[in-house]
Amino acid sequence: MHPERQYQENFEWRRVAPAEVMEAARKHERLIEGRIGGARFAFVLHDLRGAVLSTLNLTDADLTGSRLDQAQLVGTRLRSASLFACDFRLACLRQADLSKSDLRGVSMRGADLTKARMREADVREAVLAVYRGGKPLPETFDGRIPDLTSAIAVGTDLSDSRLNGAWTLNADFSDANLTGVDLRGADLRGAVFKGANLQGANLSETKLSGTTFAGAVLTDAIFNDALLQDANFRGAIMETGLIGRLRGKGAVLPGEGEEGARPVMDIVEDHATWVAAAGRSGTRADLSGRDLTALNLSGRNLTAAKMAYAMARRLVLTGASLVMADLECTDLQDAVLVGVDGRGANFERAHLNGADLQDANLGLLESAEQPDRKWPARFTRARLRGANLRGANLRGAVLREADLTGADLRDAQVEGIVLDGAITAQVRSK
């Protein structure tokens, strides 16, 4: 674990009264709007620990070298702001906008960056020789490594940002947008990238021990000289060539089963016995992480089967039962699921781009003993770009933040469907 930030002995930050901060924010707003009496929000080397700055428009503000430990910055606009060597430890920056900001040498250890926007942000090492601020900084700020250890960056947009050499141990980047991000030389040990989009990201020379990329999109990503021991790529979307280049380096790769694992068809047959006997004989199928590419499992009973993180492109499941099955993060691109019974199934973060789900039953599963108890099919954050859902039963299905771009929902039954935050561009419904 890297050491926490230390400061120069006897160095003092100027403490600011809340009233002074609010007055400065009002003047900054006038500056942005081009009104008389405007002035830039500038607090260089100030003590703003615990300050409440939520929802303020601080675009292009200057907070160089200031302490904002445990500050509240929910929804704050800090686009193009100078945040060089700032301290945001344990600060709340949920839904804040830090796009194109100067975050070199910043500390965000334990900060909450959930759904923040950090597009094209500069989060590299702080080097005073290239700092162009108007006030000299203490020498101890030189060479500061950006620290995002244990930061929460769930759903954060970091696309095209630069985090070269950053410390991001145990940080949570689940469902984050990291397309085109530069992470060269970063320490990512123990970090979580579950369901994140890292298309075109550069992870060369990174430390990835214990890092999980389950269900992440890694097409065109670069891993030159990365340390991969114990990294987990199960369910990740990767080119065959990249999988080949990473093989033998200690990582768990998509489609890799345990050595000596039972044949898939034997597991499926045993599962059918388990279902028919209500669990008294046979064995529940566990196909988690297995390679099911292009297999034909049409008509098979896979009720309650474990299939999470499986590599299942072009898998044929026509007429199969997937009731209450777990397919989280499963790669089902171009799979055939025509007429499947998927009531109550878990498809969260599954990759279903181009999949054929025509006439599938993806409605509510009702309890025979308790009619008021119902289980919906769950597609939260699933990718269904160009999927065929024509005539499908989607009553009560949960598709929060799912990507349905170009999907075909003509004649689908959509009463009670949950689409909060879903992308529905170019969806065909008539």
C-alpha cells in the first residue's frame, strides 16, 4: 500500500470562512455570465476542509494546492478548473463535472466520484517545473503521484483522461466509461473494473495483481508489459488475439475452465436430472466462466443454472428454459435465444449485442404459493445494441441503464417495463 499524503512541516493553509467562499462563488458566477463585479473563484493553498460547495458553478476556478478533505462537491461544476495537487481525500464528488480539469498530483484517496464526469482530465504526476500558476508552491508538491486509492468511481466518465502512473489500488471503477484512457504505469492492484468500458485504453506497464475486469469491454485495449498475476478477465469482451497474448501470464482469461472440468453436455444432462428431481438427485449446472461459443443447447432445461461470465457468443438456446438462471456479465453477442423462457433470469451487464430474442418470454415469474411474489427478468446495464426483441414478453422487465441502441421492440409487450437511464436511441417499436 502506498503511503498517505504528507505535507511540509510548519506549512499553513489559510482557513476560509464559509461566507467568504459563498461571496467568491457569487462573484465567479457573475464572471461566467459576463456581468459587472465578476471575479474568478481563486483559493490557492487554502484550507477548505469540509466545505460545502455542492451544485456551485466553479468552471475555470483556481484551487491549486488547496485542501478539500471531506468537502461536499455533489454536482459541482469544475470544468477546466486548476486543481493541481489538491487534496480531495474522502470528499464527495458525486455527479461533479471535472472534465478537462488539471488534476495533476491530486489526492482522491477514498473519495466518492460516483457518476462524476472527468472527460479529458489530466491526472498525471505533479511537476512544479511545468506548473504555470501565479503563485509559487512549496517544493513538497513536486513529484506528487496522483492517489485514487480506494476511490469510488462507479459509473464515472473518465474517457480520454490521463492517469499515467496513478495509484488506484482497490478503487472501484464498476460500469465506468474509460474509453481511450491512458493508464500507463498505473498501480491498479485490487481495483474493480466490473462492467466498465475500456475500449482503446492503454494499460501498458500497469500492475494488475488481483484486479478484476469481469464483464468489461476491452476491445483495442493495450496491455504491453503489464503485470497480470491473478488478474481476472472472466466475462470480459476481448479480441482473440489479445487473449492469446495474455495467456500464460497468470491471469484468469475469458472461457477458461478449471483443469479437468467436466464436459459441458454432461453438466447440462446432470442439471436436467436435478431440475426434474427438484434437487433430490443430479447436480445443479455451474457453467460460470466456461467457453460455450456456438454450442447448440436448443430446448434444454437450464432453469436456475449458473452461467455468469460465460463466453457464449453465437450460442444457440432456441426454446430453452432459462427461468431464474444467472447470466450476469455473460458474453451472448449474436446468440440465438428465440422463444426462450427467461422469466426471473439475471442478465445484468450481459453482452447481448446482435442477439436474437424474438418471442422470448422475459416477463415476471410469479410464485405458485404466493401470488403477490414476483421476480422480474433483470437487464440492468446490459448491452442490447441491435438486439432482436420483436414479439418478446418484457412485462415488468428491469432494463435500468441498459443500452438498447437500434434494438427491435416491434410487437413486444412492455407493460411495466423499467427503463430508467436506458439508452433507447434508434429503437424500433412500431
